[in-house]
Amino acid sequence: MIKTGVSAAWRERAAQLFPGGVNSPVRAYRAVGGEPPIIARGHGPFVWDVDDNRYIDFVGAFGPLILGHAHPAVVEAMRTAVEAGGSFGATSPTEVRLAELIRSRMPSIERVRFVNSGTEAAMSALRVARAATGRDLVIKFDGGYHGHADSLLVDAGSGVATLSIPGSAGVPASVAAQTLVANYNDLDSVAALFDAHPREVAAVIVEPVAANMGVVPPAPGFLAGLRRLTELAGSLLIFDEVITGFRVAPGGAQELFGVRPDLTILGKIIGGGLPVGAYGGRAELLDLVAPAGPVYQAGTLSGHPVVMAAGEATLLQLTDDVYSRLEARIDRLEEGLRRGGASTARVGSLLTLFFRDSAPRNFREAKESDTNAFAKFFQRMRDAGVLLPPSQFEAWFLSAAHDDAVIDATIDAAAG
């Protein structure tokens, strides 16, 4: 039986302070019902709420905690950085080391700029693409989420889909009109937009593995086809690897699928769970960014030493052995979750259990899932001590701390 008394008091206080009682919409549990937990601490694969209920955690801060909560190497790196002064508003050795580490694992990134969120990174990458091409339009995909910048909230997934919001109030029609929407895994829909807008498209932005409509892998040849279409059109290809970067492979989805983008958006893991984002790519593109070039973008806390230290410590722990263990354990989890009336989709240590007979190939098919069945499953799992992302349209995140015993407990809870 889940204890709730202390959590209820905190939720009441939060409701008086935050819109909807939360600081990010999906935390409100509107899609699954019930009251959201108030989490007090985490360690390894577990979190505890303020009522001291313990949960096996598959949220993982929505992706960055690939080593689990409070990994000793990450905690020690952060402690050392804080004790050294924390933040200076100047370049530090740690941000240089982290950038070198990122470049060594993602060769498409010759230059990089650190920012403070994935939203900021996506917005800035599009600014670079428009400056480089002299064009205004951008193609994104139905259900693709690239943060909450105005022009990217058109047909977005993630929390927008969870709350059944078609876009967002407050976005001018003239801004929304700069974004064209294609269907994920449908190259013909992309080609049609290029044909309808010749020499007007600056870039195609895509999650190489869709993870904000639930996990939807790219169809064979889809990413290579996007590379070919953008090159023919003189447009840039932008991979949003905020979720997939350093999670699905040591070099992200671009390594896993062998497709090299012009620009890459990063976040999540490169801050070890702290607020961060980055955009990078070919040197001549990033050299358009101030002070090297005319594209202005700035941030007082960009490259914060504590964040950089957490990210560096995380990436240094991600050895081939860690990736092998992650693959083996999520294989076991996926097999244990298979059931009638549901399907699984997985890439690397990202997984979604969809309540539909077959895994979706695009956002339209993902939206055909039985969200009521997911909500019931979610509550049953929570009652059994397993905390899942509170939406059918989110990925589950496995960490290196999820050992065999944790996987077995999760499978048993799902079967119950």
C-alpha cells in the first residue's frame, strides 16, 4: 500500500505556486490519473518519495541518468567542481575537456557550443541553419519534439501529445508558418515538401530515433534518405540527439545508423542529469556563431563548470562493457513485457510498451494506442513499486544500475 500523507501536503503547497502544481506539464499525471509523487531522493535504480515509498525508476529524469541516480563518480566530480568555486562566467578547463570528449565520440561535431537546455540548442541550431543557407523554412516531423521554441511546437509530441494540445497558444501564425510538417518514416512526404518549396527550406530537423511519441525506430533507409534529399536541395540535416546522444550507442544514433548530419543537438547525458544543451557540427557552420561570426547567441551560465564536470564523469563511465550490459538487460525486459494486445519498440536502452497490436511506425499509428489501457497498467505498476514515465508517448529509460534482480522484479510486476 502506497503511503500518501506527506506527499499530499507538498502537492497542496505546490498547487499554490506553480501552474497546474508542476514545473513541467507531464509531471501532473493528467494522462494516467492519480496524484503525482513528490520525489525526495534517488540512488542507483531506485527513487523514494517524501512518504518513503520506494520505486524502481524507469523515468531516469527522462533520459540523462544512464548510470542511475547518484553515481559515485558523478557525485564526486560535482563536489570537486562546487568546492572549486562553482561558476565563473568564463571558460574553464572542464568545458574544454567535455567538448573534446564529445568530438572524439561524434566526429560530425567539429565545433560545439554549450547552452543550458535542449530547447535553447534546437532554437540556436535552426538560427545557424537559416544563416548558412539564407532560407527561412524548416521541415520537422509529426510527433517530433524539439523543445518549446515557438516555431517547433507545430505538431509536437511528448508533453504536447500527452495533454492532447494541438500546438500552443501564444505562437503567432506567421511563426508557425515557417515550419513544414512531414510524416516520420515517410520519405515521399519530405520530397513533396521540397518540391512544393524549392530553394526555400533551410533544414530538416529530426529525432533520428523518435522518442517523444514513444520509441519509434527509423525505417531502413529513412535517415540515409533524409541525408540524400537535403544534399540535393542544398538544405542542412539536423539530428536532435538530446535523447539518443550517447545512450543508444557510444556515438549516438548517428553512429548506430551510419548517417552523418550537418548539425547535432545534444542534452540530457552530457550534463549528467543537470540542466544542459549543446549544438555542434561542421566547423564552417559553427564559425557563423558569435563572436566568430554574425549569428548571435549567448548564455551567462553556458558551460557551467559543475554541469560540465557531471557530464564528463558520466561519459567517461560509458564503456563498451556498460553498453553491452544495458543491451542484455533491456533485451530481457523487452521479452518479459511482451503480451497480447500490446507491443514493444526498442532502440538501445530506450523502450516503449505500446498498447496496440503492433509497434507504430509513425505518430499517427502511435496515437492509435489504447491510452486508457496504458493508464491502468501505469497505476498497477506504480502500486507494485515500479515508476514509469506517465504517458504512453514517452520512452522508458534503463540505466546501468538496473541489475538482473530489478529487471526480474519489473517483469513480475508487469505480469501481475
